[in-house]
Amino acid sequence: MDTRERVIAIIAEQALLEPSDIREDMSLADLGLDSLGLVESIFAIEEAFDLRVPFNANEPQASEFDVSTVGAMIKAVERLVMERA
Amino acid sequence: MRRVAITGAGTINALGHDVPSTLQALRNGVCGIGPLTIRDADRLSVRIGAQVKHYDETAHFGRQQIALYDRFTQFAVISAAQAMKQSGLSIDEELACRSGVLLGTSGGGLSTVDDSYRSVYEEGKNRVHPFVVPRLMANAAASAVSMEHGLQGPVFTVSSACASSNHAMGLAFQMIRSGMADVMLTGGSEAMLCFGGIKAWEGLRVMSEDGCRPFSATRNGMVEGEGAAVFVLEEWNHAVERGADILAEFAGFGMTADAKDIVLPSADGAQRAISAALADAGLAAEDIAYVNAHGTGTTANDRVECLALAKAFGPAADHLLVSSTKSMHGHLIGGTGAVEVLACLLALREGVIAPTIGFDATDPECPLDVVPNIAREAKVTACLSNAFAFGGLNAVVALRTA
């Protein structure tokens, strides 16, 4: 599984959806993910990729980690994986 | 003054996963204590407890609830749902604001704390699950119950060690009596049977390694249990007007502090709490046929409790039936008083006194009728339930037939 598929699998599990139902243009609201679901997703990403996601729930927009859409989250994770390597 | 009815009861504990099975076990003198099946039990010197067995959290909760609910919260939510169902209450918008939740717990989400410490200290991990705080906080159970049933009035948690539940129920009773609320879900919940939880208790050297034998000369300590019980308390006329089945009247409450020692109990403080509960309920010593004792099975508690009862009841102590059901369901610490109210309901409603099991030798320092080993029939129109906590805090509730 590549990074994209793994991120989608994590988000799908949190959103109680099938990975095939997740599109990259979907927002958190489209997915029905609330703030707790988002921090759980970020925790799962950190665990799965063994990295630290720079995200502060107080100001999600200002965080380096872009959570505006599924696609943005995938890109952000890919960048973190690259930076670590 | 407004009166307070009990119109619903729910529980999950080592004796049963609901009220009928628990009452049946109390009647039959069933022992819920057995070998502990928890992680690293082989590193414990105390290896027995009254665990909730055959429990599958996925049968009660969805994945998102399980992520947020520590075991003590799960027990409270399950118990509250049973109690609400039995009460037949429907909470409309107006009643929601006049209804609340007041639960006791001593350890809160202790297993969550234990698991998180393990992962950061033992396993060397640098992050914990994001819901550690909302799981471990002591008010997690009360808040979850308020959310499940939409109760928007007074909601909070009382933590006073072994007296937590009695303090919670006593305050909930006072809130309804004084007009602050019309309905309160109250009781307590505890789930301390994890490695760190038992280790802490081991340190104090008050735990038995072989069984809980309250008031018996062979007693050698307490045995921890886990679980919850929750009751629906309701303003009397509100219950009558909607035709509710009133299980019993919550009649009075007394609380005192020893102001002496952080662990050793005092007969004086306990006696004053017992007398205060009687006075608050407008009951005479002769009116009480049954006392559910604190009866932990430690040398100190049982001796002091017998002394306190003898002082508070005077000659009436000779006819008193006193039992400690901790011999069956273990000591649920912050949840114990709530589960013990079930034994009071059994006495008031069915005329059955749950026994003190494990009793095998008379102790001259405990000269009361402790209903040894076998349940007894008795007519009970009023009863008390004692709770005496570390910290010298005493809380006694008085109940009366409906």
C-alpha cells in the first residue's frame, strides 16, 4: 500500500466509510469527521508512519499540516515522509 | 419538604449484569470473588478480586463510544440505561433542565491512566491516544450519562474514596428535596482492577490474599471489586402523578468527618453519621431492621463499625440485622455504596436480608447479628447503608418502603 492508500484507509476507518467512497476533493465536513475524529485520524497517521504531525487543534487553519481536504492531507503526509527520509 | 422516590435501578457488577441477576445472587449468597485475570497478575501479591466477567464492550457500545469510554464510564452508562428504562421516564425539554446526574467514583478512568503510563514509560512510546484526558477524567461517566439521556441540569462527580457513592446519592437526594432538581440519576462506578490499581492497594497492606470475611474472627482484609449501580431519584409527587412504580423512598442522609486520621476509622465519626441519617429521615433506632454495613473485612473497620452501630442504636442494636455484601461483590471503592443500595432494595421490597458470606468464626469484638452465610427473611420497613472512607469521611443513607 502506498502513502495515499494508507492515509485513505485511516480516514475511511475514522469516518466509518469504505476506502472506495473517499475522494480526494472531500473535506472533513463531507466525510462527517468532527474535531475528535480529526485528532484520532492524525494520531493514527502518526502511529502508522511513525512521524510527528504538526497540528494544533486550536488553530487548524494555521497549522503546517493542511487538513482542508483528503488530497491535502495525503500531500502533507507524503511531504512529512519525504522530509524524514 | 419534598419527598424523594427511587423509581429505577440499574447495575453491572461481579454478581450480575443487571438488577434481577444481582438480587438473585445476593439472595443465594453467591461469591463473585475469584482469581484476577488481568495483565501482569503474576507480578501481584494480591491475585483475587470481584471482576465483572463475561463482559463484551462491543455488545454495548460502538467503536467511537469505546474510544471515548473507559471501563468505569461504560459500567455507569450501562447501569443508567437500565435504571432509566425501569423508571419509564420520558425526558421532555422542560424536565431535561430540571434533571441531572451525580455519580461517585474514586479512581475515575484508572485503567486509561495505567495503559497510558505503560505505553510512555514501559514501552518508551512518545505519544498516547488523543482521548486519554476525556477518558480518564473523573466526571467522564457522569457526563456520558448526561449526554446519553439529554439531562441538562446539575451534573457532576463526587470523589471521596469509599464514601463517593453515598455522598453522591445523598447530595442528589438533597437536591431533589430542596427543589433544585426533579430527577437525578445517581450512584457510582469504579473500575480499578488493573495492574497499577491493585499495586497501589497492595502497598497499604490491607488486602486479603484469600477472601473477604467481614466480621469474622478470621478476616484478614478487603477484596476489591468493580462495577456500577445507578438509580433514578425522582420528586415524590412527580413519580406518583405519572403512575411510576416507586421502588422505595430515599428518606435521609447523614455525613460527618472524623478529623483524626487519614486511614484509621473512628467510631465516633461513624456513629455521628448513622445518628444524623436517622434524624434526617425522621426515623427512630427501633424503626431500622437492617443495616448494610461498610464491612470491608479489615480488622479495624469491622470492629469500629460494630462499636459505632452499638452506640448509635443503643438497646435496639440487639434486634438489628447487619450484613456486609462486600463478601460477595467485593469492595467497589467509589461505586460500593451504590451497589449496596441494591441489597437494601432486596430487604425493603422482598423481605430478604442478603447474608455476610465467608463467615467462619465469631469475633467478640463484632457482637452483632451479621446474618452469617445464609440469607434470612425479615420484615424491613426502613434500613441504612453505611460507607466510611479513607480520609475519615462517613456517609450514611436511609431508605424506607414506598
